[in-house]
Amino acid sequence: MAMNLTRRTFLKAASIAAASVPLANVRAKAESGLVKAPLVAPGSFKNTQTVVGGVCEMCFWRCQLVGKIRDGRLLKLEGNPKSIDNGVSICARGNAGVKLLYDPDRLKYPLKNVGKRGAPKWQRISWEEALDTCASKLKAVIDQYGIKGISMFPHGSTSTYPMDFFEKTVGTPNISEASFAQCRGARDTGYLATIDYPPSEEYADMPNSKVILLIGSHFGENIHVSHTKQYLKGLENGAKLIVVDPRYSASAAKSHIWVQIRPGTDTAWLLAIMNYLIQNKKYNIEFVKEHGEGLGKMAEGIKQWTLEKAAQECDVPAAQIKEVADLLAANMPHVAIHTGRHSSWYGNDFQRARSMACLTGLLGAFGVKGGFVPPANPGGLGDYSWPKSGHHDKTLQELAGLYHFAPPGTPPDLLRETAITGKPYPIKGCIIWGQNPIQTIPNQEKTIKTLEQMDFVMCVDVMPTDITMFADILLPDCSYLERYDLIRTGTQWNLAEEHRQFIAPRMPLVAPGFERKDSVYITNELAKRMGYGDKIPIQTQEEGINKMLAGVQLSIEKIKAEDGIHIQPGKDPYGDMELTIEFYNEELEEHGYPGIPTYIPVEHPPEGYYRLLYGRSSVHTFNRTQNNAWLMAENNINPVWLNDKQAAKLGLKEGDTVALINQDNVKSRTTTTVKVTPGIRQDCVYIYHGFGSRNPELTVGHDRGIDDQSLITKLAVDPESGSYGMRNNFVKLVKVG
Amino acid sequence: MQYGMVIDIDRCVGCHACVIACKAEWEVPAQYSRDWVHRLGPAITSTGMAYTYYPGLCNHCDSPPCVPACPAEKVNATFKDKKSGKTVTMEIAATWKDPFNGTVQVDRERCIGCGACRDACPYKARYVDEGLKDENSLGKVDKCTYCMPRVAEGLEPACVQTCLARARIFGDLDDPKSEVAQYVKKGAVGLTSKAVQIGPNGRYYGSKKGDMELLMQAAPQEMPKVSLRRSLLTQMSLTAKHQIKEIGLLGLAGALLVKSFQEEEEK
């Protein structure tokens, strides 16, 4: 083993020992285990104030927090002991919120770009000047091009208030939320078209399941505290875990059956399972009789999907598909077919989501223990809203007659296409609020072209990101630890336990630093300057929260007195959900889509290329955490997973440095290392999403690893939902150095 | 009493919350860590594919090699057993093993930052924070304390509290009724190898043979070669300081050391 002590260091230490004061004068007060200040931090529990009411936003799950504060400085975040959701636990990212709060690279003041979009030079300006500029530029766009000249890319709870303003009161239909087209859109619409009920990753009653089926979901790499607790409780209670993934994921590692499926073929696999269950009458006949519609049509349409045919298409053994189907049938209805969340994979995703909903229906796993069960969340919260204007412009997809089952908003590709071509109308103003379209939307060049042709671009964010480089005016938002914000509601995480509900508004743990302002302030000031002052629904976020809480006879003061979380008796979430399962959907067929769940094959990688798959690191929330010094210390690169046989063929070894080049000859701007493993199929490679930030203002995250989004240039748009398939690009590995 | 920590790798999901909570609790600089999570695999084991985690921290060993490696001047320290009130006075350097609770602790005030203890640990559980160097030291060593200051207040160790999986269990291994002792009974083992048998009090439990295989492969396979010569010379330099207080002899010691390193390099 190599010695870390260099000769020079050692000699220096020896000389210091010689020069130091006689040690005999030092009296160690070495009480059991205690070491002395000031060289040792006293601990977060010593001389600190505990502030309640925090609600995390390191991801969207919103765990409830307390903050430990000493001398006005937040030292540590912990789970709120009163929480019946995350309890005292929070994940790595939750713990690292402190480092986001005090990140020296954070946006601090309003900034004006006196350089170019994409190569900014920032000049600090006053809020007055910033707001005046934003309002007058947006108004100028509206005056010249009409309201439809305005577009918006919002993300996160901070953007809901301004999004409502621009969508409802200003009235532009050009709103593109990352959480739809690049995330859960296909899933939501696929379920809606099948059960007319919106799905959620929160609806899997895993603690009480006998079988948990994960299609692509990778608990352990994807962490939400109570969600992961549910999963672990299910395993502890003896649930059988089936994981469908081309990669031996963290969940596959805990599974009983790992289905190492060929990427893109999940729907074929699901159809074969359903066909087998129907053919062998192993489905929930009673439930389907009562709740199903069009089973006969589906049965007829999918009967081609024999185990053997699917085995060939999916590249998994027929016997394994049968084993899975039998396991599901033997344990129905107590089966959790997890809906997943990020579902924009291959451009055939609506059909996969629809198939999952149909399979859940075949097993009768709605509303029953261990199945698809919406928790009985507290109701009755009050509301406030920006008023709707008289504008009711059609969305771009309505004008184009595309994506009839699109989620709300506009698919970003239509928005970009319209902006670049000016057809059917020009889009010249852009508001980006909490979203980073450079690293969320495929084909970055197209996004950049869209921005370049704008008359005005404004960004509001907490951190500099790759998109903020393209702003004309850049405004500093409050982080989730510095502002009041929307209310988190929920129930105890194990639905089978005593029924309880909780209400927890996000409350600030510390005052906003520098000149940061929250989204209610910024939006209202813009509204006043744009002539909508009389439409403002609330003056402060605090007022908004109190309006909502008043609906349940609560207030911020009362919740503070209740340690940040109001808890009340809950309701039994189990029981007939009164759904109709549309195995055949006539409306789909009317719009020219298949009426029954249908497999749409995807292209295979060309010779010498691998399909580029991406996923999550357990310590990151995509790009959002890429400058967090604590999290980057844990994981600061996204090594490319390469099958060991392929590595041998390419002459690549573990740790080699590589660049990636895609089928369109786009080369990654940066490099990464190779992770050689038998735990991935031979036809694909895998990296963590969100790395490789191009913005040099991110002094920790800049150019770390490879930006997978830069390599996703080929678009595969889901025909029903308009969401993106982002796993249809192929890459080669090129050794560097 | 011997404090110990069991990590149930069946439950661990590899979220790294333990590492970050520790950093926040003890204000550990971003580039250092008192604990860690390593990903092991996916790799082929005797039972097929496996992929697991090695959440590591100081093992507060029965025979900690870091303790005798410390060259700092020894002082008398009195330890008190909280329960019985019994006291023990013994000579300790800047790192020692507590005679009552079995934890290994550090006195950073007396630490000279030489890194000898860090180098002596086969688990690499210590780091020297060079940012803390002053006129008396090259930095200060740091490691997991099993959160004794928190435990003294009735709190759980920070990593245990934040663990969403309840994969970390802390307690007294000597108490047969404790959860940690129950785990040991069930088969929780320390990360030892043929050459490394120093009685680690961190124990790992996993029901899957493949996972445990990967974990045992991650165990240190050899004891660090802390050369006797080094230790001797360290002692010499300190003895020189105290007994003769003449820089001349220290120079001699230094020269001797340089020579010995040269010899080492020549080999």
C-alpha cells in the first residue's frame, strides 16, 4: 500500500513537533469520547435554534424539514420529526440543501446581458431597471406580434404563479412545461385514455403488494424518501420484485426476476403477458366483467403476441415472460404495477403507459391493497387564481391537428418549429422560469436557434444554468429555503396503517440573501408594469398560503404553532374506484390512433453504435444539483456503462477516458470515463443525465462528465401525446488520450 | 461496552444521505469525508450477477493500528464510565480507544497532522484536513466518532438518523439484547481478510451471497506497511524535542530519515 505521507511532509511534521510548546503543559480533558472546540465543530444540536416549516425542493417529492440555525446561518437540514411522510430522514440531496443555499455561484442580483446570448457579459442592475426592461420588452412583443408572440418555459413550484399569469391573464397558449413533454406526459395521457383517471408514481401501494413490477423505474438510483420507504417495506413484507430494465439497476439488484429487455420493446412484452393471461383465463374475470370495456377487441388484436414472438422481439426467454405472467396472476389483485414517472423514452410511450394501465385492469389491481391506490389526501384547501382573459387562442397542436391526446401546454418541438419558421405565427418573446431547456429538450441547436431569433429573453432562476447564458435579463429567485410556497399535502406513507393526513405549506427557514425575490413579487411587478395591475390575485405568497389554508380553518401562524405540519385523521383509501378500463378506446381510433394497446417497434442501433440510455444518479436531481459541492464530492462524473464483452471488443478498459459521437456525427463537448460491467446489455450504453454543464459560471459543475442531452439530436415524438422519445439516439465511444 | 454499527445491505439503497448528513453535522470540508458509500458491481459472483454498496466508516476496532501509530506526546487522561461512575486514568497520545465505550477518538488540539494514523488504517477511515494547519501542526486529523457528542445528548448518530432505509443500526455490541448484537447473531460480519484482522466493530449484514462476496472483496486485503523505522524516527524526533531540545539532533534525525527513504527508494 502506498504511503500518503511524503518525505517532505514528514520532515515538516517532525520539525513542528520540535518547535511546539512543551506538551506536558497541555492537559487533555478527554472525557469519554469528547473532543474539544474550537478545532471540532460543536454539532448541529449545540447552541442552535430549530426552525420548522421547511419543505424540500431538491427534487419534486417535497419532504418536510427542520433547519438547525446558529448565528443566523443554516447549518443542517433534517427531516421534521413530526412528519408522517419522510419522518426524520432525508436523502443526500435533501441534506445538501445547505450547500445550494450558500452556493457562492448562486444568482444574487438582477443582471443585464451586455454581451451576446450564449456568451453573456453580466452587468448588475437594479430591480427597478430589470423589471422595467422585462415589462417593456414583453409589451413591445405583444404590441407587434400579439399575445401569441410570447412563449414560456416554466418548471417547478416557483413557476406556477407566473405561469398562471402568462397563460390565463395574458393569454398565451405557448407554454411548455418540462415535466410534461420531457417527462410524464406520455404516462399521464396513456392512463387517462385507458382509465380516465390521472396516474401518479404515488399510487403504488407497495408496502402491501405481493408483487411489485417496475418497468424502467430504478429505486436506489431514483430516491424519494417515503416512496423508497414504501418500496423497502414491500420487500420486507415479502413482495416479489420484478424489474424490467436493459441494465442491472439498483432495483434489479434487489429483484427476484430481472427482465433484461431489449430497449424500446416493453409494450410487446406487456402485450404478450396480457395475451397469455387472457388466453389462459388467468386474469381477474370478475373485475373485468364489472369494469372492463372492449376486452374482446383487445384480446383479438393482441393474440399475435405469443410468448415466443415477444421473446424474440424483446430478446428475453419465453419461459421468463410466462413466469412473470403466472406470478402476477397468482398474486392478483395485490400487484403494484408502478406507473413510473419520466416516460418519454422511445416515442412509443403512450402505448406502453396504456398497456400498463390495461394490465393493471386485467389483474383487477385498482383500489385494492397492494395495487394502484390513490392516497386519500386532505381536501378543502382554498384557492386563488389569476383571472382568465378573453383570449382563447388555439394551441399549436390544435392548429396543426397533431397530438390529440397531448397534455396541457405546447410540446416544445412545435413551439421551436413555430419560432424558427415564424409559421403559423412569430414567437418573439421568451420567459424561462426555473427550467433549463438546453439540458431538457432534445436537439440543443434547435433550442439555441429558437432563442437567437427572439426579440427578448428573460430568465428567472436560483442558479446559473446552461439556459441562463441565453438571457437578456436574468433575475435571482429565492430558493425553497428562503420563501413561502405551495402546500404539500399527503397521508401516512403506509396506506394500511392508521389513516392520517398532513398539511405542510413551505415556509422559509432563513431570510432571502442578497437581492433575491420570490416569484409572486416578480410576477406582480411585471403585471403592474404590463397593465395587469388590477388583476393581481395576491400581494404576497404568504397571503396566498393563508387563503388556501383558510379553506381548512388553518393559517400560517397555526401551522407554525403545530411545528410546521398539521396532522389530522384520514380516510380509508381502499375501495372501488369506479373506473372503466377501456381496453379498446373508440376515441383514439377516431383520431387515427390504434384503438387497442399497440406495439410500435423502434429502430435498432446501426453497426458499431450503441443505443444511448440515461437515468439518474442517487445524489443528483438531473442538472439542478450539478454545482452542489457536497453532492459533487460524492459523484462528479457520469461514467458510461459499457457491457464487458463489448469493452473487450473495443479494447476499452475500466476507467478509460472516452468521448461519445452520435449517429448525426455530433460529438460530446467533454469526456467521461468507461464503467465496464456485465450489468448492461450489449446493444446499449448508459449514463447519468444532467452532467456536462457548459456554463462556466458553475465553478463546481462546469464541464464535469458528458451532457447526454447534447447527443440526443434525433427526435422521436410520441404521436398521441407529443412528448419526446429521448432514447432513440445511438453513439460510438472514442477513446481519448 | 463496545459501540458498534451494523449496516444491513439488504436494506441500503445507496442514497449517500449518511455521508452528507455527517458532513453537515460536523462541518466536514466538501473534499473530505468521515464516511463513504462505494458502489460494488454489477459484477458476476458465484451466485450470478450482483450489485451492492459498501457504506463505510471508522470501525472503532478492537485493536486499532491507528492508536499506537500516533507519535504525539502522551498525556494522562481520566475516563469515566457514565453508568457505574467508575474511572480509569491512562496515558494517551492524540488518538486513543475509549476504555468504557470502545470508540476510537481523536484530540485535534494535540494532533500534529503527520498523517501516521491515517496511513495506519487499512480501511482509510481517516483524513488530515490540511486547511487547519497552524504553527503547531500540518493540519488536523479527523474521522468518525460514532457521533459520541450526539449520543451523549440522547440523539442517534447523524448518519443513522437520516437513513431512510433504516439500514444503519447503532448500539452496544456487548449487550446481547441490542439490535446490533441480534444482527451479529444473525450473521453480520466485519470486513476482515486473511491479513486484516483487527476486530472491526462495524458489521455488515446481507442475505444475498453475491452481495456479501462483493463486499468482502472490498475489504482491505493487507495491512498498511507503516514502517517501524518511520514510527521509530517519529518517536526520536519527539524525544529529541523534549529531552534535548536541541535542533541539532532533530537535524540528525531528519538526515537519518532522508537517508532511509533514499534506501527505500533504491530498493
